[in-house]
Amino acid sequence: MQKNAMGWWYGLMLGSSLLLGACAHDTYQQRADLMKEHSEAFYTHLKANRVEAAIRENEQIEAMAGEMGRTVKKRASLQGTSSVEREFALMKTAHEAAATNWLALGQYFAIKKQYAQARATYQRILNTYNDPTDQPHREQAARALEDLNILQPPSASANP
């Protein structure tokens, strides 16, 4: 009888471990798929000149990155490193996708000759993305701001 109970317990533990592993993978995959959907929707909205909708999609990606960052901090001390590493990688991808999308939005505004909106978008990148890993995005935004000055120099009255 004890042998049967041990076999049952072992089977339950093994099944639970597999189920939890599958759930963790499913959650990770669901987040990755959702991030991909938001990113695709961002570009679809932008192509259709639905800027407000594109901005909302990118804000969702940023929110996901923030949520994943909080999750990574919580799980770092509670779970194994592989789970945390995967979550961190997905968070980093979401963060980079959002920054790239802001750059694309700035380019969109510049192409549409909406220079004030382009400047504001590039400035948002400079104000928001301050991690060392964000440096390439910050540099690109700074260069884009300089390029906007070529397209539309600041007015003399704006400079003291």
C-alpha cells in the first residue's frame, strides 16, 4: 500500500511539474504574442494615418515592458534563473520595440511635415529612455532632432 501511495505521489508531482512548466511557457508565449500583436497594430495604424491609435498600441508595449520589469524583480529571488532570464529577455524586447516604434512615429511626423509633433516625439525618447542600453535610441533621436532643424530651423524669435 505504501508503495502505491508513493507512486501516486510521484506521479502527481511529476504531472504538476509538467503542467506548471507548460503554464509558464504558455504565459511567456502569450506575452510574446501579445507584444507582437501590439507592434503589428502600431504599424497598421500608422500606415492608415491613425496616429492616436498607433500611440495607444505603443503605450501598451511600454506598459508590458514595465510590468515585466516588476515581475523580473519579484521573481529573481523566488524562482530559478531560467524563468527570470526569459522574462527579462521578453521585457528587454518590449522595451526596445517601444523605443523603436517611437522613432518610427517621429519619422512619420517628419515625413508628413508635422515638425512640432516630430520634435515632441523625439524629445519623449530622450526624456523616457534613460537606461544605458537605450543609448542607441537616444542617439538616433538626438540626430533626428538635429535633422529637423535642417528641415525647419527654429525661428529666430524662439532663440533668445
